[in-house]
Amino acid sequence: MKYSPRKPKSIQKLKKEAWTVFSKWIRKRDNYTCFTCGKNLEGSPALHAGHYISRRHNATMFDERNVNAQCMYCNMWDYGNMGNYTLNLIKKYGAGIIGELTKKSRETHQFTAKELVEIIEKYKI
């Protein structure tokens, strides 16, 4: 992070910026295709980066295994299409993934500014 005479960004602003960068990276990684229904939505604002474990859990918020491209219908209107999400996670990562993510989500994690800047730099496209 370059020196700036301005006031440093708050954790909240850095977290929002990190999410913006990370979610764009996820959608590109997944070839703009919904993880749960298979629709390709390249260029569409209706493509989200959907979490298996809710993003309110900091410990899994930026876990690449926990976040996958999802169409707006699956992510919002079909409540994450959890049946297909679960099956596809198991196909992609193996049977232990559900337990791993669940266990990790129960950990308490407070982001530091340094950590969020590292996430931003890592996932910048």
C-alpha cells in the first residue's frame, strides 16, 4: 500500500473494497457461469458471487471454496439453491468440504487493515 497523506481507510471501507475485487475475481474464475444451475451470464449484472456459508461469517467470507458464481435467481430467489450448491461443492472438493467450511465458519475472525489490503492486491484483476 502506497503512502498517502490522507486518513487511512476504515476496516469497513477496506472490507467493502476487498469484497468488490474478490467477487469480480470469483465470477471470472467461474467463467461467468452459475455454480448451481449452469447458466452463463457473462457481462450480466445478474451474476453474483454467492456464499455457501453466509458472508456474515468473517472466517469464510473470502474462502475461495465457499464462494462461487451464482445467477441472481439461484442466489436470491432460490435462497442459494442449497441442494445443488452442496452437491457441487462435494463434487469439486470432496465429501469433507461441508464439515471444513462449517467448522471454519464458527471461528471468530476480525480483519486487520493489512489483511484486507493483501486480499485486495491478491484478487485484483
